[in-house]
Amino acid sequence: MSRVELLGADDAPLVARRYYDEGDPGPIVAALAQVPEMLDSTLAFIGAVLGPSSIDGRTKELVILRTSAVSLCRYCVDSHSVVALDTGVVHDEVAALRNVEAAWTATFADPREAALLGWVDAVAGGRGPVSDESSARFKAEFADHEVVELTLLIAATLMLNRFCTALDLPTATAVLDRLRRERLA
Amino acid sequence: MTVAVAAAVADGVLPGRVWIYSNYHCNLACSYCLTDSAPGVAKRALTADRMVRVAEQAAELGFDAIGVTGGEPFLAPGMAGTLARIADILPTIALTNGTLFSGARLAALDALAGRDIALQISLDAADPDVNDEARGAENFAQVIDAIPKLVERGIRVRLATTVGDVAPHDAARLCALHRELGVADEDHVVRPIVHRGRAAERAIGVHATRDDLPAELTVTADGAYWSPFGPTVRDGRVDTDLLISRTTDPLAVPAELLLRAVEGRPPGTDTTLNIR
């Protein structure tokens, strides 16, 4: 049960209605619709950062899912487990990213992805300055523009993580069904 | 973009009046009330300074008139003085049930004399029983008593008749009555009950969509709306379907969003139901 009313199509404010044209827009939009002037700018930002860009979809989903797991966002972990699977991240990888109690190093041996996930854990899981060691490993594998974009992706995901967690947004039934079928629930 | 708002008002693309919901509580509980107003409901009140600020910003943006409505605005302390301040900024109409004008409240209305303001009072029938069935016991008598007092003070009075249906002979009696009370024909407005708020709960009134309603920017404590028929209340919840923005200061935020929503709407679509 969400902590705020999630506006349905009949209650959608004028400037929010186009987001309902193709059916249920999901709880993030249905919550944001409470403040309709925030919708366009917020969704444009989220779309630009989390959506297709010069960085491939698998890499971005690794970041989003791991960040969400580290910040213990149930809604984002569930939703992006499905997105990750659909993007080609395999079951064992998704399971490893979701599990913050065990190391992912055995699953992600590729040095580039290992450096990336190390950076995610340092940025999303830490407080205060990020260590030079994490930065050095990450920067050894990624160009500066990638460092900037992927760090922005972690930060934007953290914003969504706290938003979805604080408002206790409900996971879609279809997502839960898929996770059960995938033995990830 | 704010220049675009002024141009849109000047060109008639946006209506010139900005409405302000001063408060939602009321001493009456009319059967068709859009806002489910009554004694004891949440006040959702704007302060006097906030209302004046809306009027100032409306003038800066190029709007050319203000409407104040509620609830019953005159339940708010100092409302006559607030209206005088607003009327000094833009021509103003204030909607009232006209039942509170005695004693100090009546004397305070002297502040409105000579200013560009009209008080629009509701009276739904020439027959007291018919009127009072919808608006409450003694309402007809109170309104009939109040109007001449306002006219005598040099305050322009408009009369609003909100009806499901009005027979020609009833309309003729009502018009004879308002003329007798000193209210001119051009100051008598007849409009339909709109199927929102308490009217919707009672399954009465005409169904109005966004395109049936003039896009009059409306400011409330809960945000800005497409029309004064937007921030209606049902089961204690303010409707959101005609919400424009929660931000109302600066007023340019909802004004620009409203203009964006209006652009492209076929002209004349808001006049078919005579909702005003």
C-alpha cells in the first residue's frame, strides 16, 4: 500500500494525462501526477539518464540494479530485475546483483564490469568521500565521459530508490509473477 | 513565456479572469455545492496577503480581472478589506451567499463602495420554498433582505441563479424580483448545476469536461486549476482531474502550464453548456 494516493486515469491532472494514454503508467508516474508540474521535467531527466544513451543497456542495468540493491529499494530491485533479464543479464548475474550479503566477484569476472560494480558499491553504499582506490580501478576501465554518465546514473537511481522506498510504491503484479517464475522472488 | 500569457489574454486565447478560492468552509450546505462546503469542513484558506499577491501577479502577467469565491468568502476575517485591496489592483467579482451581511460585516462593506467590485449573490428561484430547499432554510429571506442594503451602499450586486432547469414563467418572476431589488438585467447570471462535488454525490447537474469549461486560472490552497469548477470536493477529497499545478507562487508557473494546455483547443468549445 503506497503512502500517497496514486492517481488513476480518471483523476489524472490535465498535464499528466498523456502519460496514461497507453494504460497504467506505473506508480512512479501515478505518484508524481500529484504534483503535475514536476512530471515532465522529472521524467525527462529520468528518461535521459536511465534510458538509451551512448552506454549500452546491459551496463546501465548492472548499475541500476546493483545501486537499488545496495540502497535496499524493494520496488526498484524487483522492477529492474525484470528489466535486467530482458536486457540480457542472465539469471545468476541478476541474483548476484540483488544479493548484498555475498560478493559478486565470482559472477562478474570481467575486469571492466568488476571495476564498474566496485564503483557502484563505493558510491551507492558509502558515505563521504569515495576512495582513490575505487576511483583508480574505475577510471582505468572507463573514459571520463563514461565516468560522469555512470556516476550520474548511480546518483539518479539513488534518488529514485529513496523516492520509491519512502513512498512504499507497490511492485506490479506482473513483475512479482515474473520474479516467481524466475525464482528470484 | 510570461509575455505569451499576456498576449494570450489580450487575444482572447486565455480568459482574463483569475479566480481565487479564499476558503472552503461555509455557513450553508447547498445541495449542489461544487466544493462540498458546509460548517466544519476543512477551511483550506488563503491568507489575505496571499490573495492580494495572487492579484498582483495576475496583473503583472496581463490578466485583467479577479474572481473570489469559496466556500463563503465573508467567513474569513477582514474579507471586505481584503477585497478592497484586490479591487485596487484589478476589477473584482466576489461570490457570496449574501447571508452574513449584518452588524460589523455589513458596516465593513463600506470599504467596497466606489471600487471596481461586484458582489455576486446566489438566488436560485423566485419561490422561497424552491430556493430554500437547495440553499437552506430562510436563505431566500436573508438574500432579499441583504441586496437592498448593498445597493444602498453603492455596491454593485450581481445575482447568480444556479438551476437544474428553469421554466420560462419562473425565470420571468425571478427577473422581476431582481429588478425590484435594484439588480440590472446584465447582472443576472443563470447557469446550470454542474455534476461535480456534492451535485455528483446526489446525481444531479450537467456533466462537464475540461472543454466545456472556460480555462479560467483558479488558485486555491491546494494548487492551481483549469477553472473554478476544477477544485471541487467529493468525500472530503479535492479533485485533481483539472489540477494544473501545485505551485501557485509565482503565478507564472500555472499560467504558463494553463496556456500550454489551452493551445490547440478548438475555439468556442467552452460555451456550449453556458457554465460560468
